[in-house]
Amino acid sequence: MNEIKNLQANKMASQTTEEEVAIKACTQYKSKNVEKSIEECVGLIGGFKKYIGDAKNILLKPNLLSPSRPELAVTTHPVFVEAMTRLVKRNARPDAVITIADSPGIATLHTEKDLIRLYNQCGYPGFADIENVKLNLDERHFPVSFKQGKLLKKFEVIKPAIDADIIINLPKFKTHSLTKITGAVKNMFGIIYGREKTLLHTKFMDIGKFCDMLLDIYQFKIPVLNIMDGITGLEGEGPGASGKPRNAGIILASSSAIALDNVMASIMGFNSEDIPIILSAKKRNITGWDSNYIKILGGQIKDFIIDDYKLPRNSAVGKISSNRFINAFILPFVRNNLSVSPYQNQEKCTMCRICIEICPEKAIKSRDSVLVFDYKECIRCYCCSEMCPEGAIDLNYSWFGNLIFREKKIK
């Protein structure tokens, strides 16, 4: 266990530390092929035993954003997670207990009933039959203190994350309308209990502060290993049903979530230093932000870049200063006129009212089967789009935003 603790402590070293990210091609969710590809990918960075050590309580943390069918590519694919359970069991001590757990997005309650529905919809129920592997149904969550946090000193964490000796993070290869990407770092947001996420969205409306909050959660319990399901990713207006599935055909692995996100962003076609979470990591000098200190294993990154990967519309908006004057006077104008805003797609909308219920600022109302958005109150967190099961919340520029960005081509 000392070796594992040292691995975690090293994540705060200076950026002269080189991080490794392994990439392996894998184009289909065929069980044996996925298992073999994951094993080979992790083998490039030392193999499973290096990271699992003597841990007894092992948490596999997939992305289970919402009750979504696997083919929608919103959640970590069940074939991917099943392969991981076999690999971890093979490399862990005989009495190790593997728990699969996530606290889903703010539209799903963290109750046993809702967790069962989540697992069933995402194709996970078969895992309950594997010896020493359990799907978490524990509703409990506890306040934790984290004095090292920059913004978060206390927060509510689900019990499996508290109990785990180690966490193996299993994020999905997806775009995100707010943070541009949602990868390994943001996947750790799922250890936060249920609808406390809503409060955090409201509390940290500034994108820089929001990413600092994500980094605090990540550093509270740093995963020993991050293995990304990029076999089928999500492009466009991710991370929910508004995004479009896209075969990316890759698996990525790293002990550094930040380095993995950095490489993921580059493969999608982003300049990694335009990614808010990478910028926040740079300011805090958390290793993985500098591409010059990332060693790619398994090939050259240029061979994996997807030239026509569709990015979120909001990726056209440049960086915003943290200057107080700008935040007080310019930012509201930018937010209301240059950022993309949510709109109802009436052809898809079933008026399920999930968007109304989960909006942190209560900026959505219904009137005669039409959604009415209060854009002055809207903080552009895009939770409504993220959690809509029908993909019925479109994100578009205002007429002024379209005018400003009409020459800017967005993939």
C-alpha cells in the first residue's frame, strides 16, 4: 500500500515530472478483444499489479451519468466494465472485493430504487452474479473534510468512495458543452453525493472556479489508474443524449487523469491549453498539464487524432479574464450574448420536466407545453441538456453570437 500512496503523492510534483499515457486501438465491443486491448494498454505503463498492489477494497468508477442505453455512448460501456472486473480480479489478492459505483447526474436520485434502474438501463445487471464483484446499492453518503482543497474544504461523498483502498477510474471519451471535454478528472465528480452537484454548479458558476472545484474532488482521493473507454465516444453537444455517438476506436490509460485528459483533448482536435481543466491544473502546477512532459506509449499521437471530430458549439468562445471588472460587467454580457444558450427542441421534447426539476437556478418554467428559459438567471451550466433523456435541449448562439462567430468554423 505504501507504493500506491507514493504513486498518489507524486501527482503534486513539479511539471518536470514526465507522465505516461498509453493508447491502444480497439474498434468494437467484443468481450475478448476489449479485455485483451485493455490488458495490453495498461501493460504499456507497468501492468495492473503495479497499481492494484495489496488493495482489498477496490472501487471501479465508471461514468454513469444517466440511465442510458449503451449504444448512446453516454456511459462507460458494460462490456468495457465487465472486462475490467475480470482483469482486476485476476491481478488482485484472492479476497479482494470489487465495487462498481457512481452517483449519477443530478436528474437521478441516489436511492436503491434509482440505482437499480440506472444499472438496468445501462446494461450492468449481470455484474451482480460475479463472485466478489458488487454493484453498489448503498445510499449512504458522508461529509468529509479536505483541508488541502483550494475551494472545497467539506463536501458529501458516497460511501463506496470513502471505503475504497484504491479507485480505478473508468471515464468515457466525450465532449462537454460547458467544460469542452468530460474525461478522467470530471468523472471523479461522480463520487459527490447526488444532488449536491446542483449546489456546486450554483456555487461555482465561473468556469475557472468550477474546474478548481473538480480538481479539489480529484485530489481528495486520486485514482491510482485511469482507463478510458474511447471505443465509441460522444461528439458535439455532450455529455448527454444531445451528443452524437462516434467511433473513436481507442482505449487510453494513465496514472495521471490530467495527462489522460490532455491527450484526449488533442485527439479530439482541441488545443489542450484551451481546455479549462488543463488551464486550472497548470495554474496549480499539477502534473499532466504540459504536453511536452507527456510520453505517449503505443504509437504517436498524430496517428490517433480524429480530424473531423465534432466539437461543442461553445468551443468557439475564447478565454475569459478573471479580472473583477470584466467579471462584474463584461462577463454577464458575454454569458448572455456570446455563450450558447439552451433551447427546447419541440419535436423531441416529451415534457418530462426533468430539466425544470434539476435546473440549479430554477431558470426554466413550462407554459402551455412550451419550455420558457430565463436567460438572465441561466448560468450556462447546461445541466438541462446534459440530463435530458431525449436530447431535446439544443444549444445555440443568440443572433448576436451567430453574427460574431459566423466566420469561425466549428467542426
